[in-house]
Amino acid sequence: MAEQPVLGEPVPVGVIDVAHATVGTPDPKPNVARQIKSMRQDIRRLKTEVEMFNMRKAEKAAAAAARKAARPAWYYPAMAAACVVGTMVMLRDRLPDVRLS
């Protein structure tokens, strides 16, 4: 019969590495050089992601500027006229009634 583990005894940890098809136990001591290399790769990846985000943000801003520049010449005068008409409609009861006879 197999020996039963005693309570409180450490359980061995197994690691399955799918990428390299290996099974084993983790290194008991950390490999500082490997950790630094991994962190540098993470930093490079994050820098690339930030650069890509900034590029997409700049592309969106450029597209918005192009859309604004492509508005027809009548757009702003028409908006001003619509604002004046809207203001007159809102204030028609408050303006004095002037009729020429």
C-alpha cells in the first residue's frame, strides 16, 4: 500500500510546458538573466502597443480633420441662418409687433 502524505507536508509542484512539450518541476532558484530578458521583451511589446495606439489615434484625428475640411462651403452660412431663424421663432412672442400699414 502507498504511503499516505502527512498533513502539512509540502506537495511537489509539477509544470507542464505545452510550448516545448516538457513536464517537470520549476527551478527552485530564480534565473535573473532569464527574468530580465523576459521583462525586456515585455517592455518592447508594450512600447509597440503604445506606438500602435498613438498611430491609430493620430489617424482618427486626421480623418476627422479631413471630414471637417471636406464640408461644403454653404455649411457654415446655412448653420448660422438656421440659428438666426430658430432664435427668431423662439423670441417671436417677446418681440414688439411692428406692422407697416
